[in-house]
Amino acid sequence: MIKILVDTLGGDRSPDVNIDGAIMALNKFEDLQIVLVGNSEDIRAKLEGQTYDHTRLEILHAPDVISCNDKPTEAIRTKKESSLYVAFDTLRKDETVNGFVSNGSTGAILAGAVLRLGRIKGIKRPALCPLLPTMTGNVVAICDSGANMDCDSLMLHQFALMASLYIEKTYNIASPRVALLNVGTEEEKGDMLRKETYSLLSKDERINFVGNMESRDLLKGEYDVVVSDGFGGNVLCKSTEGACLEMLKLLKKTCTKSFKNKLGASFLKKDISEIKDFMDYNNYGGAVLLGANKTIVKAHGSCKAITIMHCIEQAYNIEKNNLRQLIEEGVSQDKSE
Amino acid sequence: MIKILVDTLGGDRSPDVNIDGAIMALNKFEDLQIVLVGNSEDIRAKLEGQTYDHTRLEILHAPDVISCNDKPTEAIRTKKESSLYVAFDTLRKDETVNGFVSNGSTGAILAGAVLRLGRIKGIKRPALCPLLPTMTGNVVAICDSGANMDCDSLMLHQFALMASLYIEKTYNIASPRVALLNVGTEEEKGDMLRKETYSLLSKDERINFVGNMESRDLLKGEYDVVVSDGFGGNVLCKSTEGACLEMLKLLKKTCTKSFKNKLGASFLKKDISEIKDFMDYNNYGGAVLLGANKTIVKAHGSCKAITIMHCIEQAYNIEKNNLRQLIEEGVSQDKSE
């Protein structure tokens, strides 16, 4: 049995999308147990009349919410009735709980993971690892996408190892192609951090390191994992996402500009909506916090129920494949060398 | 009279695009003098039969080329017959020369500027400042986009001041909106470098500092200048450019997928090609190396003649508006405080 806590507070459309997503996941996986964390009264009202296996669903009462306006490190210490506080407390204390899915404040989730839950033995820092779609239909994982602003090369080396194991084990990709985000593809490019990391990754036979990647090549589908410090990874993810969204807006404007354009666009409608679907993060689950002591998946604040379902599925697959244990073994190898 | 050196070697379509662009610029500005640097025989052959004011065009013989495969710092010291070596030598020695336009190796141009030309008095490091189009039709300047990997907050402060003056004086934008590239918009976001820079920019009354910018908002047209270290700025520019190009490819694929789609796309043809034009860097000149002792403009290696024309126009406008002097005055104010 895999037991996943699901936050029902803190997202733009909480608790509805969270509860709906949880029920979808419950109905998909027979050996999945869900614990909904939030206001029990609201949760019960929403659950009424829905079809699911009642023996596999629990409710954990936590009426308070940590919002994006709260100071993360302070809120995670003081808001003891919040869903995030209660969830991290349970994750730490209850050995039967495997993971946690939330679309609440990223900062508070990171703070909770670091301050209240802890890391896998040997891991210096947990790292956020979201997935983006590429032009070949595969996804690419970016690690770290914003959890760690100041990084050293040992951290980046661990990010590479964790993300490579994650993609290999949960997406069945044999020896994932791992690239280092840099300002050029040549070995000597970048600052000291990149040069040191390049050297570490080149020497590690467990990692299929394919060299430096320029950010313009992210979507080409030539890489499975891109390693970066959190600042660079954050800029990479958000500028790619932002540029795609602005292009879609421009296209929409073009398609509705005149009667003639509307007519032309009507022929293309299905395929243009496929482009939109393709870029829609709701279809790709959430960002996994690799290296935390339990499996944490963070969804977009404004995500839909289907995204929460995908996030629970991610957490479920990660736990099914013993990713945390594999990471711990990988890191302990580094220490024994 | 404004005198600009134009490199005719090192680009993908050199010397043709460089010479054609130079002639366009000569015919546009009556008080512009051009010095073409490269193989004099090839240049003379290409000039034959073209219409331009011969009294305002010179040729500087330099038959050798520094390619992207050369090690920049080494090549700029040893390849004494290369167009870049000769150009930087002339820029340093000849006081009548105002600037330089090249679409050769970026690394070698940076090395030439730092090692052979020098900086404006008081400037810690020159910074590359390209322009990108935004959805409102304005451009946004990104400074630094890759010249400096390891930066401190004083450098970023100078980048902000230089780019703000550049946009104000050469594009006639009163008090340009300056943002700091960061992982979130809140003041306390980012690493120590961002926090220190935020504080410096907030206090400087000469800069219209509007706060932190997330990379997903770059193309919205809400900022005129984005300040960053070279690593972050490089990731920002290239991932935005890359994502836009991949979206255009996806759109092209959609428009040619079937007979029905081709028919629909024929109605939209003009407007879709406007989107393509809009994203085409050839329409926006080059990246200015702000802080160098003469005005240096770097064009894309694979650019067209019209881009070289725009780059010469940029250098011309910068010199017409005494940007270098204004930067020197600005920096000396900082010192006297």
C-alpha cells in the first residue's frame, strides 16, 4: 500500500481540484491510500455523493492555510493548525506515510521539507525538479529549478544523480541523457561552478553526461535531464514557459484578427488546440522535491484536478520504484569512494 | 563626422553582408564615415559598381580571420593580421574612430575589448546588452547577457546605469523602467547578489527601478531594461529565443500538415509571417558592449546585410548622443559620493 497525503488548501481552486484529483487517483490505483489534509468539514461536504473506496481515504483536520503572502520559514514554524504544518508533522512522524502532494506556497513547502521533514541521508540539499515537454514528445527534467540559490559543484553533482535516477526509474528511460546548463556547449565555458561540475559529471560512470547545454536547445528533445543551480534553472523554466505562452497569445490574436483570419483558423482549430495542449503544464504533473526524506510533489498553484491526479501518480510511481532508497544508496557510494 | 569600423570577416555570410550593410548605412547618414576591415582585394571586388560616397569609405587591410574555433584570448594576442586584431588596434590608437561593428566571434570581440581596447574610466567590466522585441511593440534591453560570468552587486549596479542611459538616449525613452532578473518579484527573493543589487538600485535616484522581474514576464513589455549577471542573462535571452523559434517550427508543421491545414493557413499567411518578422533578430540590430572605451556592436554570426546596417545605425546613434561620456559622468558621480 502506498499512502499519500494530499493538501486541500493553498491553491487557487482549493479544495475542489485537490479533492477531485485525489478521488481520480484513488479510482486509478487499487493499492493507493489517500489522506486529505485541510478543513475536515469542507472536505466532507465536497466528498458527499462521490464514488470511491471509502476504506482507502482518511481526513486529517487542519483548518488554517499558509498563503503566498506569509513568510515561509516563519509560517511553517508558527502556523500549527495549517495544512502544511500538519502534513509535514505527519510525514516526519508517521512511517506508513510515503509522500505528499500540494499546490500551496512553494516557499513554505521547501521550508517544511528542509526544517521539519529533513533530507535523505547523505544529500546536501533537496532540489526541485519539474518536467517540461519537448518537440520530440519526450519530457525534460530540470534540476534544480529554484530551491537552492547558492550552490556548489557537489550539490549539482547530487542533483544530476537524483534526477537521472528519477527519470530512469519512474519514466522507464534507460541511461537518461544528462546535460549541464551553461552559456555555451564547449567544455571550458561558464564560471568556476560550471567548470567544476563539468569535471565531476564527466567522471561519474553512473551518469550519462552528454556535456553542456545552451538554454536555446532545451525544447529540442536532445536531453532528458538538465542540471543547474536553482537561480539558472528557475530562469530557464520560467522564460521558456513565458515565451511559449506569449507566442500562443500572439497566435490567438492573429487567428481572431479579422473575418478572413477566423475562417482560415477554423481549418486549423484542432491542430492549434493540440499545440496548446502540448504546452499545458496540467498534462505533466508537478515538480518533485528530490532528496527530501519523503516524496514531495509540488503542483502549480492554479492547476486543475487532473494535474493533482498526475502529481499523486508521480508520487505513487516514485514510491513504487523505491527512488528514495536508490538515491540513498547512490550517495553512500560517493562517500565510500 | 562619426567614424565606424566594420569587420568584413568572421560572420557566416562575410564579407558580402558586412559590405552591403555598410553601404546601406553610408547612404542613409551623410555624416557617417566607414572603414571596412578585412581582405582589401575581396572588399574592392565587392565594392565595384556600387553607388556610395567614395570620400567617406576607407579600407583597412587585414587578411586573417579569428574564427569561433580559435581560443579568443590567445587569438586576439597572436593573430596580428586578423580583422579583429587590426580593428582593436585602430580603435585604441586612432582618436577619430568612434566605434566598431562585427558579426565575428563573440569571445574574441569581448577579449579584444577588455585586453586591447579598455574600459570607460570607472567602469569595472563592460557588459553585453542585446535587445529583444516585446508584445507591446517596444524592445527590452538585457544587460549583461553573457560577458561576465562572476559578478558582484557594484557591477550589476553599473550595468543598470549604463543600459538605462543607453535606452534613454538612443531610443528616446524617458526614464526607462529597470528591473532586476530574479526568481520572484518580492524584494527578499534570490541570493545575496540579488539582495545587495536590489538595495543599490532602490537607492539610486537616477535609475527608475521597478523591482524584481520573473523571467516569464520578459516579453510582456512591462520593462525597458533587465539587469542580470552574465550567466542568468544568457540563459534568459537564449531560452526565450529558443522557445519562440521552437513554437514557430511547431506552427509551421501545423500549417503544412494536411491539405486542409494548408488551405486554412493560406488565409493567415500574411499575419503569420508578421509574427515571424516580429521575432526575427535581424530587425533589431545587435548587442552593444556597454562600458568599452569605444562603441562596440556585435551582430549575430548568421545575420543579414540589413542587420549590419542596423548595427552601424546603433553605433552611430550612440556616438551622436555621447553615451560614453554620459556613462563616464554617471560613474564618476558614484565615486564622488
